[in-house]
Amino acid sequence: MPRARPWDLKNNAATTVPDGSYTYEIDATDAATNPATQRTGTITVDTVTNVSITSVTDPRLLGQQDRRRRLRHERGPATRST
């Protein structure tokens, strides 16, 4: 039965690796110690997540910007008293 082992994003020195591309090799044997074909590949580590909001569909949030604009307009421009 195959066993999955997630990568903790650490290298052999137990240090978290920086973002980038990494090559992996998988060596395995079966219960009778017969070797399986080695598998290799690459994986990209990207810990920076960029989020961009393109639209708002939550009715609780819709119109909030317009409401703030109306309030500013009704109050008039900000003035300083001296």
C-alpha cells in the first residue's frame, strides 16, 4: 500500500527552503525489498500569495463605497478652523 509523506518544505539541514524550483527523487521498495523504478520530478515552492479582488457579490458589502461618498458629499468639503 503506497504511503504518502508530505514535504515540510525543509531541506536535509532542517532549514525551510526559499521559494523556487526543486528536483525530487523517489526511491521505493516493496514488501519483498524489490526496488521500484526511481521517480523524479520538479516542484515549485511559492509561499507568497497574491490576492486580487475583482468583484464583490456579498450584499452586505455592496454599496458601502457609494454610501461613504454620499456622506462626504452631504457634509461638504473638510475645512480647518484657525
